[in-house]
Amino acid sequence: MAIKKFMYVNRKPPYGTVYALESLEVVLIGAAFDQDVSLAFIGDGVYQLTKGQNTEAIGQKNFSPVYSALGDYEVTKIYIEKESLEERGLTLDDLQHLVWEDEDEDYAEKDSIRLVSRAELADVMAEQEIILSF
Amino acid sequence: MSLLHTINKSPFESNTFDTCLGYALDGSTVLLIEDGVYAATTDTSAAEKIKNASSGVTFAVLGPDLQARGLEGKLADGIKVVDYEGFVNLVAENDSVQSWL
């Protein structure tokens, strides 16, 4: 099977609607097909990755720990739009630190998160073959 | 007459928050719930609008929704945190409820 460049674009915050969870499930299912996968978090999508989510009192499943497993599924390119973070009074420190292990370099731990400007992300998006929007 | 306004949409994604502010009279309470809680976080334009709103309007946020989103530590000044019981009390204390959608 030919490898295609897939991008999943996440623009919704978690819990208020089901988009964020559905996107994550599709990403994990898609990961089984060995494609070239990128995730983009834009707008309120950046809220999906905040640290310290605790959903006990709202009676919903906290799916935020699942993002840290993405590296094991070889999903290693996670783009965060800088302008979106700034507009929301957030910095990378407010988000989970996501890493992957590089088999080719003796399983060295590498950052999955790439903080990019809107213009840079637009270029990455333009290179994709398949874009799925949530 | 006092009104309880509830907002469940992110201020970045819809104009519900801005519209509601235009309707929040003195003596009323604006309660941020679900994705509306993002308006209660520091260093955002929404928090600035809350700061500049009339002192006669009370702003509150539903704690469980803030905790779920990992933003308890980012709560802006001047916003009261209530739990579900507090939500019920607000409904009981006010004459009616406007649930902005």
C-alpha cells in the first residue's frame, strides 16, 4: 500500500462536544495502516492537550492521557499553532509534553510537539494528500 | 427581576459570550459552563471583558467543567467558582434562567 501524507486537523475543545475524542479514535485506528501522519491543533483544539485534566466531577472519561501514547503508534508530528496558544493565554508549559522514541537512534526520546506559526502550518497543510478535519 | 445567564460555548468559537454580555443587566449573574469556561481563564480577551463589565453583574464558573479542562490554575480574578449545588442555588435564587446556546 502506498504511503500517503495524512493530516488530522483538530479545532474543537474537549468534552463539550465529541469531536476531540472522535478525532483521537480515528487517529489511533488510522495508525495501524502505517501512513505518514501529522496532527494539527488549531484554535480551541489546543485545549485538548492541557495538562491536569480531571473529569471526575463531570462524569465523562478523561481521554487526555491517551495523547501520550501517540508516540508508540508512530504518530510523531504534532503541530501546535503558536497564535492560537497566545490568544488563549497559554504557553507550551500548559500542555502535555509529548515524546516518541526513535528506533534508529537507540530509542532516543524526541519531542513530538512542533510549535509553529499559522503561516508555517499553512505550508505543512498544503503538502498533505489527505486532510481530515475535526 | 434577576436573570441567571448560562453560557456553554467557547468565546473563541462563537459570539454567544459577547451577545450575553450585552444582555447582562445589573443584578444578574452570568454562569460559564461546559466550553463556556474558557472565558474565565487569564490572559484572554474574554477575561478582560469580564474585568471591564459592570460591577453589578456577578460572574461565576462551574468548577467541575474548569477542572475537566485542566484550567483550575488559570482562573481570572473576579470570577466565583461554584459546584453543581451552587448552580442549583443560582437557579433558585434568580427569577428566571436564560440558557444561551
